[in-house]
Amino acid sequence: MKTQLSKSYLRKCATLFFMLLLIVSMLFAKHLHAQTTLWVENAKTNQRVYISVNQKISYKLRSSTNFHKGRIVSFTDSTLTMIIKVRKPVTLRFIDLKEITIPSDGRKVGGALLTAIGAVSLIAGVSAVSSASSATRQIVTSGTDGIVIGLVLLPIGLILLKGKTVNLEKSWTLRTN
């Protein structure tokens, strides 16, 4: 009887110990990784664009006129570490950044599809109208429809493919939590 009480008591103590250890480790891990979210916020409209680790972005420095591409490796409350083309890590301060372009990964397939359909229908419409004689009125009508469809779908696809460009010199600021 005495050994059964001690075994159940030891199980309870072990369970409490591991639960306490888990809670302490969760609090410590939260403290270590306090900088978990990076976003760009517009001060006027409070619009936020979130940026994550391993995301590819293009950035322009205050000292340059060209955009540079890189993949975010880590960030702190005032710096951004990225891997650039030559596989070297570069640490940039937030105050040195002039513009950031965040690609629209979720809309690439739809934008490419609409751009392709628009281009094909535009080319088909133009070729149908240019090759049709005045006697074939039906070809001219369908060719005109193709041109209209192409002129509508092509810009929509290009807009979907374009990423969000944020000018950090205006009302946008980089923030972390």
C-alpha cells in the first residue's frame, strides 16, 4: 500500500514539474522572440502591410536610385537582415530604407492568367479585324469583341502582378511588436 501511494504521488509531482517547466519555457521563449512581426504602417490611414521572415522583397536605399532584391532572414526593432543575390547577409537600418516593394505572391497565378488571356484575345481580335474584308461582318464583330476583352483583361492582370510599393519617406513607417 505504501508503494502505491508513493508511485501516485511521484506521478503527480512529475506531472506538475513538467507542466511548470513547460509554462516557464513558453514564457522564456516568448521573451526571447519578442520581435516576431514586422509590418509597414501608414500613419494617415492606419493601413498595415505585413512582412515575414523568408519573404522576398525589393528595397531602395536613400543613397541609391535602384531597387535591390533580397530575402529577409531576420529583423530587430531597428534593423533588417537580408540575403542578397551573392548569398551574403546584409544588415540594413530602417532609417536607411527609402522604398520597399512587397510582391503579391498570392495573386501571381491569377494575374499571369488574366494577362495571358488578355494578350491572346487582343492579338486574335486585331488579327481578325485586320484580315477581315468588308463583306464578312461577323468576323469584324468577333474581332472587336476580342479587342475589347483583351483591353480589359490585360491591365487587370498587370495590376494583379504588380506588388505593393511603400514609400518610407512619406507617411509609411516600419514597425515591430
